Amino acid sequence: MASVNDLGLTHLYSGKVRDLYEVGETHLLMVASDRLSAFDVVMNEPIPEKGRVLTGLTNYWTREFARELPSALVSCDPLVIEGFVEGFLDAGEFHGRTMLVKKAEMLSLECIVRARLAGQAYDEYVEKGTVHAMSVPKGLKLTDPFPEPIFTPSTKEATGHDLNIDLDAAAKIVGADRLREAQALCLDLFGRAAKKLDAAGLVLADTKFELGVVEGRLVFCDEVLTPDSSRIWPADQVRSGETPPSFDKQPFRDWLTHAGWDRTPPPPPVPDEIVRLTSARYVAAYERVTGQLLVDWYGGSK
């Protein structure tokens, strides 16, 4: 992929998936690549359509609940972005994978909501009987629901893995009032999204939110309820104690584990078939959740 630098923008940051560019004093361009990371290592092979799926789903959820929940997202429409970045309309490779957003002062927490026992929470539960050092019911099995969704924050580490923490530790980082506000926002959106997904025959097991402050208001930033930030399962295939099929990248992580990789760089070469299947899973996530074809999203080839 070419660089947005070609449009005269200042590059600020490249993460495992996204690249960030400055647009004047108040806005940013956030470009989602097709890079795939697992266990904090970026694979050498891109996953076709992944960036468009992440961007399209974020736009979908942001617009779906725009009246109730604030967001830093301004637009994904190339015509709107052209008004801020001259020449963007001619940069077709970025259409559908680019968000114009307001600059925000990011909250120093990963805001995770969990409705089901899975992932790191399951590992901790098996070892200690807790989730993020917090008490939960005894006797739960993998994929079992909690009595109600729980807010389980973690730190944001500049290097290495984020650390799962309890609410008291989170309050020391961002303050008790801001934590309560973040918790309420995340639980509200999670509940709304879970209800909508349930109507589509899907289970929202957990998700991670990024929050920031814009003009004194706490808002959602970055990706929202995507396969990279969420576990989404077909409701009719969830069995207590079993790993269900998933619309997130967990199956790819499982393949890496079975391949015998030790989770340290360099990553193993990914077979074409695994790339194809992973891309199809991302596309299916977008189309199942939104009820729309990905080809109709910005940047699609009809």
C-alpha cells in the first residue's frame, strides 16, 4: 500500500494495524491496514479486506448509536475526507479503510467488557478463581455467561503486554469519577450491541474499547466492536466448556499454536489457504453484523 504521506500529511504513529496522520490542529486520519498481529507480533502476510472490515464495522456501530453515545469519528466518506485532505479522492487504495477523527486525549486504560468467560479471563479463572483479580461465581466453564456483563480494565503498556487490573487499581490511574463514567459508557454500548447481535443470532462474548477526551467530553475512539477487539460467536454453536467457532481472529491464533510457533519474532510463514480463510472470516463478520455486503462499502470493487 502507498503512504498517506504522499498527500502531504505528517505521519505520527504506526501501530500493529493502524497508521496515524495529522490533519491540521484538530483532526487525524486513522488508516487501517491489512496487517494481522497475533501474540503482539505482526505477520508478514497481509489479510485482504481486513482494514476495510475494521473501518466499516467501526463506522456501523458509531452511526448505529450516534444519538446515545459520543465518538471521535467524523467520517469515513472519501468526499468528506477530501474537504480536509486535498487529493484524497484520488487515493482509492485508502478508501474504506480510513477514518477522519477528532484529536483526543486518550484515557490510559484499556476498557474491556466481558459477558462470557473466555480468553485471558478464562486462564486467570482456572488458575486463581478470579477475573481481573475480581470475584466471580464459582463453577464456571469456558464460554459460560457471567450473571451480568462486567467491566474489566487493563493497563496500556508502551512495551510488552498490558496488565489486567481491578477497579481500584484503575481508579488510581484515571481517577474514580472518570472511571465511573468510562464504566457506564462501555457497559451501555456493550448492552446495546449485544442486544442487536442477539437478534442476528450472535453472541457478543467480550470487547475492548478505547476512550479519550474531546472538548472535555469522554468519547469512543479507534475501533469499535470489530473482530480484532471482540469475541463474537454464532449463538447456536456455543456449548459450555467448548471453544465455539468465532468471527474474530482466535481461529488464526489457534492455527499458530498448532503450528508450534513459540510466539516470538520472526513469525512463521502463513499458508495461502489460511490467509484466504482468515480474510473470508473477517468479511463474514462485517456482512453478518451489518446485513450489508462489504463490496458496497467504500473502496469495494463491483
